[in-house]
Amino acid sequence: MKKDVCEILIKIGALQFGAFPLSDDRWSTYYIDLRLIPSVPGAFRRVGDAYIEMAKNVLDPEAFHRVAGIPTAGIPFASLLSFFLAKPFLYVRKEPAVRGRGRRVEGLLHPGDAVLLVDDLVASGQSLLTAANAITAEGGVVHDALVLIDRQEGGEKALARAGIRLHSLAKMSEVAQILYGLEVIDRDQLKEILQQIQ
């Protein structure tokens, strides 16, 4: 499944190579834009299947009551997962709503509800931690987060310190090895990617 997903990402242009600025003032030799996936129905179906398989095989579906999407890239995957697992869907706003209840978490959340966080990928883990804090502030609990790709930039450790287990389809080191095997990247690009991993 990892190889299939990598081939999809290359085919739709979701994985690019060059020099790309990151949000923390660093530069990366690759860019992963998983926001493109929902625009390609066949790719969305296959990647959606990967999320569903991960949720069923890696997690106990009884261990969580709700599925929450992280804005904005995680929302389509979380809503798809929520539908197929028959679990209520939530999403976490980046900022509290300015009208209405002023909440950060949209959807029905009851005190003590265990919430599975879903995003496209994880780097430092900050987006997932911010969402987990918002859910906790409204009475929910978070034990698990599910992503397609772990960039291996400290996110798994940061989440673990907060008591959250990270589950990913693939780590970036695995993605890089697959791409090298497919002859999408050369040995120098492989080394550059692996050097960015923490």
C-alpha cells in the first residue's frame, strides 16, 4: 500500500522536489501537497482506503468516539474516515469562531469523549498538539493521531510527550526509499531527504 500511495502522489504532482520554505524558516528539498488528493477522485478513493485500513488495522475503533479533522488538509480525510467508520465528525478551527458560541471545536463533543485526530501529515506536531489542546479544553480526550505521512521532524516525539500516539501509513524515510527504488529520485536526492530527518 505504501508504494501505491507514493505512486499516486507522484502521478498527481503532490510530491515535488526543489527548494521549498517551511513554516519554521527552514528549507526543504521536497514538498508534499496532500491537499491535491481530494481533487482527483481516483486518488482520493485510494488514499481514503489507506486511512480506513490504518484505522481498522492499527487502532481499535472502540477506543475512540469521534473523528476530528485538522484544518485544512486533514478535514477531507477525517470526514471520509468518520463516514466509513460510522463515527461522529468534528473539526477544529484554527481560531475560535467570531460569531455564535465562539468555539474552536465544531460538532457534538461530550465530556470524556475520546477523539481520533486526523491530518494529512505531521512535521513538528504543532498543529496536532494545538488541536488536541482545543479538544481537551472542551472536555474531550485525545490518545491517538492518524496521518498519511510522518516527515520525521520531531512530531512523533512531541506528541508522545503529550500522551498521544502517532500512527502513519509511511515515514518520510520509507517514502524516500520507495521513490529511489522507483527511480523518481537519484541517490543525491535520497541523501538530502534523509539528512532532513530527525
